[in-house]
Amino acid sequence: MNDLTRAIVSIFSTYKSCIPEPIYEFGSMQVKGQEGSADLRKYFLGTNFIGCDIREGLGVDRIENVESINLPDDSIGTCLCLNTLEHVQNPEQAIKEMIRVTSGTLLIAVPFKFPVHEFPSDYWRMTPQCMGYLLTKYAKPGSIMFLFGYGTNLEPETVLGMLIRNNPSGLTNMYNTLGRLCTEYNKRAVKIDKMKKYLPGNLVGFLSQHFIKLSLQVDLAD
């Protein structure tokens, strides 16, 4: 899990009215090298947080296959699935299942411009259009959808999709804050792309990290 995804979760976690309990994370196992950095429950302290994965490991409270979730309809308040669907053989079925069991908020982030990484397998990359299509296809009546692409228009690094029901207080502020992060991040991504034409790769890599840190420190106060 990268700095951008953690920044998104950090923002999301401050809008308590948009995060009904229980909170379930699908893909919660902290793989080797990501111990601690991939731990999301630290953003949701004091809540009923259940980490789920297809196999046992650090951060896993419950074994679940996201393509066939062993839970009743509308039994989850908030569902998180971050940098996980690329490892699922049938992501459409997984999205359908997560929507089925979620009564409040569903937050999904997937990489697009990202190297192959096997935990244990890497199958898919998903465009914003694909994310929007699948969320719309299975959304329950009254759902509100958010969709963001973080990066350049043609090569977003991360695609963020959200379905939220019941129009909770704080929803507009959360949308605007995630939007400001997206705007700042995308501006810097465009600059980085331009630099690649004129500067050595190692220097671009150093400047990229600098720009990313700047975008994540943007003033996000309401």
C-alpha cells in the first residue's frame, strides 16, 4: 500500500458520519515488507473493525473470499477494499458481493499505472470508466457514487470508487477534500511526465517523490 492510498484513507477516516460500523476490510493481510504500513485499523481506533483475507496472516481476523462473502445482505456498515481487486480472479463478482453486504459506505481503490506485483497473483488493471461501470451496474437504489483518478488523465496511478447510501452529514465536505487531493496530485503528475522528456530517470524519480510528498501535505482543512 503506497503513500497515496494511505492519504486517501486518512482523509476518509476523519468523516465519522460516513463510516457506519461494523467496518470490514477485504484484503487486510499485511504481506512481507508491508507490516505496519498496510495496517488500516490504526485509522479507525475504537471501532468494530474486522480484517478479512482469503488466507491467514498478520492483520486478518476472518477468512473470507471476497468473490463469495459469507455474510448476510446489508450486514456491513462500511466496506474497504484497497489495492486488492487486482489480485482477485473475478473482480466484477467481488464488487457485486461487496455491494450486496454493505448497507452504508463502500470504498475501493485499485492501481492502474503500477508494476505487476504478486500477492500471490496479479490479474487486472481497472480504468475509471470500468470502475464506474461496475459500481453503477450493481449499486443499490439511493446510492451516491464518487469516482476519482489520481495521476494523469491517460495514466492514472490509482482509481478510487465509492458508493455511499443515506446521504450522511459530512458527505459534501469529504467529497471536496478528496477532490482537492486529487487536483493537487494530478497537477504534480503532469509536471513529472513533462520532466521525463528532459531529465535523467534517477533525477525524475527523486523529484517525483518530492512532488508526491508535497501533494499529500496540501492544506486539506474544510
